[in-house]
Amino acid sequence: MRYYRYKYSVQVKQVLNDRCVKCHKYPNPKGGVLLQDYASVKTYVDNGKLALSVNQDPGAVAMPYMAPKMTDCKVRTILIWINNGAPNN
């Protein structure tokens, strides 16, 4: 089995910037969810909501909202980073 290491500063931040930050940024983040910086993203990693939303799991608010699901590759990038401890790297 091959293990991947994704960096927040390289792959994860790019996915979030491409698909999330346009709605979840200062000064008025949609739904009160801020995803513009690592500390804010980590809050939603720690409470489990980021993984549930990007994976569009039942009971979660599917993200991106009212838009097609992110590609499997982008979702996997976020989930692997989370499963590796969501480091600020």
C-alpha cells in the first residue's frame, strides 16, 4: 500500500483556495465557517465537519454548497491530510 503525505501549504491550501475560500473568507464567511487560514481550517478538522462536508456524507452540509462535488482526487487530498494529523506544514 502506498502512503501519501500532503502538505497544507502546498496541496491542501490550493484545494481550499480553489473550491472553498471564495465563500468562506473574511469579512463575512458563509455559514460562519472561515477557511482562509490554517488555524480556522484546523477548527473544522478537529470537530470533524470538514471531512464530512467535503465527502458529502449524510447529515453534513455538502460542500461546495449547491455545486458539484469536488473531484475524488481533491477530496482524497483533504482526507489523507486530515488522516495524517492535519499538520501545519
